[in-house]
Amino acid sequence: MKKEQTLTASIYKDNDDITNIVFLPETTVRYSDMVDNFSSIKEKYSTQKYLLLIHVNALNLKFEKEAERFFESKMTKRANTAVAILISENTTDELKTFFNALEDSKVPTNIFYINEDAINWLKSFKK
């Protein structure tokens, strides 16, 4: 499995054909970073709909408001079949609130504390 490294995340497609974005610790994600991350996915891993696992369980991870807005817009553009968001006790309350709000998006979205649960849920959307 080949990983693509951006300024804020490692991106790869795993053996279950799930695209993963693993945000780096001690990072503040900006709008331009989100553009870079999603461009990497489109160019390297998936030009069609895909299953997405977002790891936001990194220590001291922050998103600028514009980055959140970009992320929200991407969720509604049907680029993803389903989105699982992996959080932990390291995830700030602010990020938990933001990602909880995404559960109301048009794309099936769910939040998990356990990686295996997230993967199993995403695999249920495979055709």
C-alpha cells in the first residue's frame, strides 16, 4: 500500500479498498491543505465514488474555519459512497462537534472510536 504524504496528512488506499486520510498530530489544517488532500485522493486513488475513513484522532489537531467549510462542501458533492470518522480521547470537543454535524450530510457518515468498527461499517457499503 503506497502512501501519499501531504503537509497535513498521510493518504492511502488500504487492502479493503478504503481511502484513508490520516491527519498528522500537532497540525492546523487550512483551506489550501484540504484542497491538497482531496486533490491527492482524486489524482492518485479515486476518480469515482469511494469509501473514506478520516482519522482525526491525532494529538492537537485543529481545523481552520475555512477548512471546515471546504470539508463540508466536499461531503455534499457525492464524491464519497460513505464516510467513517475515527476519533479518540485526543480529539478536541470542537472537532467532535464539527464531525457530529457532518452525520446529517447527504452522504452516509458515522463516527467511531474503534478502527475495526469503522472499517466494518464502511465495508457494508461495498457493491
